[in-house]
Amino acid sequence: MYVYYSHGIRLISKSAFINGKSILIDNILKNGKLSTLLSSEGVISIPNYLESDIFTTIQKRH
């Protein structure tokens, strides 16, 4: 299987409009019927990266 991660979209809003109603992108991706509007991967139950301080806690070596 070939995967190239630069293919795709970058969303700039946390919400979208479906049939005139505002809905959070997270809720779209978690919904079995609506998720296909944004993804071919099916339901995405955790549609974001978990926060991590890995890059902010690395200290300089002296």
C-alpha cells in the first residue's frame, strides 16, 4: 500500500455547515454517515492529535 502524507487537506475551521446547520468537524468525523463527507477512512473516533509536551520539554544539553 502506498501512502504519501502530503496528499490531503488542511482544515482551517472547527465547524462546517451541513443543510444550513453548523456542526463541529470533530462531530462530522465521529458520525458514521457524515464522516464520508470528509474522509474515506470511515469513522474517526479521535479526530485530532492528543496534546503532547514532548517538543517543549526537551532541554538543551550543556
